[in-house]
Amino acid sequence: MRLIVRLLIFCLAIGSLQSCVSKKKYDELEASKMATDKALAETQASLKSLQDEKNKLAADFEAEKTRLNGEISSVRSELNAQKGQIAQVQEKLTMTEAELKKLKDEINGIFATYKDSGLSLEERNGRLYVLTSEAVNYKSGSAKLSKSQRIAIDALAETLKKNPNVKILVEGHTDDRQFPAGSGYNNWDLSISRAKEVVNRLIKRGVDEAQLSVVGRGEFVPEGDNKTTEGRKKNRRTVVLPNPDLGILNDN
């Protein structure tokens, strides 16, 4: 009887011990599972964050790509427009060159008779000049013409009378020497006086006043160096140019 009781007590002890061991193991497994679940949740959250960041970068990339493509398209459009403008400008320049040639040929034709009268037409720095056989230069401060200059201007007068539709511009110039203060006279006055001296001579020789225009340039369009005697002499001059409107009188 005692043996049976002892066996029962032993069995109960063994069962209790097994129960305790199983619970501990369960708790450990449960804790491990919770840790694994937490790590998994964190990993999934991190993965989602990375995916969201990837999607955002992809969206930003597409937006930037679209923007750059738009800018490239805009630049291409501007370049094409500029090419068109350059082509138009080039066309205008070509037309201008053709028009200038036509103008020069026409003026040369108008003044062709100058060749028979000792006069010539010359282009200098894009301007056309009527040259007499004698350069019209002056002494310092003077507007008086020399005898040889008067002869050359008389030849110009004969040509203008034979070509009543021709108009010319007589342009007076000076060096940079100034008149005394208070004299009431300056280089503008002198340059105009020089041009008028030529015009008055032409009118005296029978040229129609409507063919003539006068302008004074003062010392502001030098031909020579005003620091030298020879340069100042070149600047004291009067030149004759075909009038800007093709050198032809208007019919009206």
C-alpha cells in the first residue's frame, strides 16, 4: 500500500515537473515569436519606406526629365527661330548690298559726264565723293578759294548745268584750331562759310539753286591728324557729295 502511494506521489511530481518545463519553453517560444514578429514588422515598414522613396525618386526623375525635354524643345525652337532670323538678316544684307551696288551704279551713271570735265566720283569709307581736279582746301581761318580751285568748281558748274536733275551736297570742314574767345565766330560758322563759298561760286556760274545743299561739319569729321601741320591742312576743306536721295531731283 505504501508502495502504491509512493508511486502515485512520484508520478504526480514527475507530471508537475514536466508541466513546469513545458510552460517555460512556451514562454520562450512566445517571446521569440514576438521578437520575430516585431523585427518582421520593422523590416516591412523599412521596406515600405524604401519603396515609397523609390517611387518618389522615380516620380521626381520623370518630372525632371519632362522639364528638361521641355527646355530642350524650347531651346530648339529658339535656335530654329534665330536661324530663321539670321536667314532673314542675311537676306536683307544681301538685298542691301545689291541695293548699294545699284545706287552706286546709278550715281556713277548720273555723274558719268564728270569724266569728260576733269571730275571724278570716288568711294571713301562707304561715302561717294565728287572730286574736282583741284582739292578745295583753305588757309587757316579762311574760306577764300584759290584761282585753281575756282577753275575746278567752274568745271563742276558746267557739268551740273548739263545735268539739271542732279543734286549735290556741299560739305564744309575745319581743323580743330579754335577762334579767340569772344570773337563771336567758331568752326561751325567757318565750315558753313567754306561750303557757301563753293555754292555761291556754282550759282554765280549758272547752277540752279535747287540742285545745291550746304552743310557745315566743323572740326568733327577730320580727314587728317590735327596734331600735324599737314593733317590740319587736309582738314581745312570742302567736299562735294551726291545728295542722299540718289542725287536726283524729285519730279514734284
